[in-house]
Amino acid sequence: MTQYNNKVLEHIERMEAEEWGKKIKYVLADNGIIKYAYNNGEIHIEENKPGGKKWIEGKLMEEETLLDKFGKFVTDHTRGH
């Protein structure tokens, strides 16, 4: 029964990491360009003008990297950092 509990906990952690990855890490605005950096490594960029372009830079992290960064995030916030 424990093996199933471990699989369920791993699945829950993976789902939580994916949700965390979709959240904005920071926003940077400079010279009419707005960058939205996400925890998963993607950066969405848009020109802040009528008809401005939008594009995505960066790439999604590998699942193991995302889980590692999420684990560090949870640890830091549990400790109150």
C-alpha cells in the first residue's frame, strides 16, 4: 500500500510544480517592452504600443529541473526566507 501512497505523493508534487511553473516570477518594463518571466523558464514579451508584437523567449524547463526548483522554492518559503 505504501508504494501507491508514494506514487500519489509524487504525482501531487509534479502537479503542484507545474502550477507553480505557470506563475509569474517577475515583470520588467523598459522602453515600451514588457517582459513577463515565469517560474518554468519562459519569458513572454510584448511591445506596449498599438499593434505591438508579442512573442515568447526561453524554453520550458525539463520536468526534473522544474521539480528541483519547485522543491527549493517550497523549502525556502517553509523556512520563512
